[in-house]
Amino acid sequence: MVVKGMKRIFVYGFILACLTLGAGVIGAWSLLQGTQNSASEGQKGDLELSMTVDKTVIFAGEDIGFVFILKNNGDENVSFWIGPPFFDAYLYDSNNVLVAKWTDGRAFPPYIEKITLKPGENFSKTIQWNLYSYNQETEGFIPVKPGQYRISGVWLGEPHIETSKIGITVKGTNRLAVIEDEEGNRIAVEPLSDEVWSKLVELFHSGEMMWIGGKVEVFINIQPDEYYRWGFRFKPETITVAEVTAEGLQATIQDISENLDYWLDIGQAYVFAKVTDYFMGNELQVFVQLSSDIITLGENVTISAIVKDDDGNSLEGATVTATIGDLEILFILSDYGNGNYQGTINTSIVNEGTYKIVVTAQKEGYKPDQTSLKLTVTTNTLCTIVIEFLKTTDVPNGVWDDTIEIKEIYDHKLGGKVLVVKYITATGGHPDFFLDAPEHHYAVITLNMEGEILSAFCVWANFHGSRIWDLINQRWI
């Protein structure tokens, strides 16, 4: 009993030690990552520097608003001789390496002034920064890559003060549209606004041209892609779509690229363009099958769908719908979990015929996917007409089992129906056929509105190549 008790004490002690160690590791990691709050502080002597940001999660290219406040907490006046920019913001990567400064690559007025802070007074400044870093060789700005960063505020006077770091998450836009102007040139646009994005997708489907643009900015990390070769882009949060725009802001993609300094001074530009394609970081894939692609009128057909993301992972929570033919009826498939969806259509809502079943999968944050299948709805009456007709020809000749499959049904432009029928013969038959094995045949049969057969032609598959047999007149064509 003593041994068991000692073991129990040892186990409990080991667990407690692990918990204590884990708490210490987690605490150290939290300090390493910086605070996740939107405010940070730093202090030297009686001077306190605080920095507040208006957001800690942004899309690449989106501005963050900064407020810097230097406060005198002492009992005496403090004076500085200093000129712009007064404050700075430092961006660090996840390895605590300084990767960008707000002041890099920017020009400031060349003057200094005396700033005096009485006890309790403060000096403040606000800035906007998209976290882009400056490239001295190209004299342009490089967009920040998606990832985890930390940012601090800095007072550039003496004493030099830096605040603690605030965690910043930069997300990729995950979506871009390709627009083509009247000259046939294309460029990618990456709007942050859901409303603008919806409009661009709408333009893609309609093919309509509108004025698309926004604030012009240098974009130097040119990818080996025609959409990113122009040396500029429209700033994501400023992209708009309009039917009309000021004449002085109208341009072409090539014009903006060749006269970039001019358009940077103007600030905004718009090109008359259409949307030729769009992409999202996450795309859906929908795989569909029917319980049967040939069914008797009035029976149910089951639609089964599997939805996956572009990595092949099963995806729950999608909206999967189906339409049949030109009917303005939307069937919603039920979500059975693990990416499986299923629904039922009762074919009594249609007439006999061949219909296209269109299945669409959608989910917020993903590019939708769509696929289609063919469904033939037949009737016992049509089957009977075809079977009785084939019995009057020399094709069966005792080697046909009186069964057929109506594969497709179409409405004839003059009325009536056109049927595509499949049946199988075995051996024997017409002297010219010399069949010695099962053979699949397809016949195209035309019926008038009264159900009378007007024409019937059989395509002989294996032994006669593309030869066509006239079933009514019993001859080759």
C-alpha cells in the first residue's frame, strides 16, 4: 500500500511539474511574440511613449492607422530640438528580424523645431502605413508578404524610446480578377471590398465593360506573369468599379505603366475594361453522380455530390444546388457530413425527354464549382412503341430479347420526338450482318405527334464501321 501511494504521489508530482513547465513555456512564447493588444508602451525616465494601431489583422496592402503619443510624466519641463518625422514604426518578422521602417524611402521637410512638454503634457502624431518595405536599388516599395509580424513605435528624439511590440497578422487577399482594357492588355486587381469583388465576378459572367481602377501605386515585385509586369497596381482597398468616371482619370494599362510618375501624382486612374477571369485562393471541386441516367417518368432520381477543396480535402458546410433543364426550380441538396451531399428530384415535374442536370457548389471564401450531367426521362408508352416497331424489322430475327434502352429524347422542331435507342443482338440475323457475337446497336427513331414512327436508322458499330441501316426500308444507306 505504501508503494502504491508513493507511485501515486510521484505521478501527481510529475503532472504538476509538466503543467508548471508548460505554463512557463507558454508565458515565454507569449513574451517572444509580443502583445496581441492594439496598444503598446515604452518609457525612459519621465518620458512615456505609447503607440496605438487601429487594426492588428490586415490584408496585404491594407493600411494600418498609427497614433503615437509622447507624454511628460515628470515634474519639470522637457524640451527637444527635432524635426520631422518625429516618430517611426518598426516592423519585425516572426524571427524578430527588423524588415521595414515606416520612414524608409520617404521625404520629410528639412527643418527642426523646439518642442517643450510641461508636466502632464504630450506631443502626438498619426500616420498610415501598409507595412511596405523600401528597396534602395529600385527606389520602390515592396509589398509585405502574408504572415505573422510584430510592430513597435519609436520616438526619434533623445532619449530614443521604443515601445513593446504588437502582434500583426498579414493575410493574403486570396482573390484576384484579371481585367483587359480596350487595347487587349491585362492586369490583375485584388480588391478588399466584398461589394467590389461581387461586381467584378458579375462582370466576368456578363462580359460587360466598365471603368475599373483606384489609387495607383508602385508594384515592383513583378512575377513571371503577364498580369504583374506593368510596374504598378491599383491599391487593393481603393479599387472601385464605375459606369462613368472623370475624363482626366481615364487611361489604359500601358499608358499608366509608361507614364507612372504622372499617374502617381494624379493619384487615381481608371481603365475601361472587362473581366476575363478571376481566381480565389480556395476553390471548390464538386463530383456528382445520378442514381440512374435513364429513368421512367414519375420516378425519383437521386443526386449524390462530393465537395472538396483544391487540396482534395472533403468540405462540409457548402451550399449544393441542382437545376433540371430550363425549369426555374432550384433543388437544394442536404449536407450529410464529411463532404457528402444528396438530394432527390421527382421526374413527374417534367415531360419525357433528355435534360441537363446542373449542380453548383458554393461556400463563402471559395470559388464555386459547377458540373452537369444528362438525364433521360422516358415513358412505358414510348418503350412499347419502339419494341413493337423493332419486332416488325429483320434485325432481331430471333436473337433479340425484346428489351431496349432509350438513351436520349429530344423534341423535334416540327413536333413529335426524336429518340436515341440502344439494343443488343446476338448471332444470326440479316445475311449481310454475319454476326457471331453480341453487338450493340444504336437507332435514331423519329415519331410524329401521334406517336407514329416516321423514320428509323440504325448505326452498326463494330462490323460495318459507319454504315447506316434504314430499319423501315430494310436497306443500307
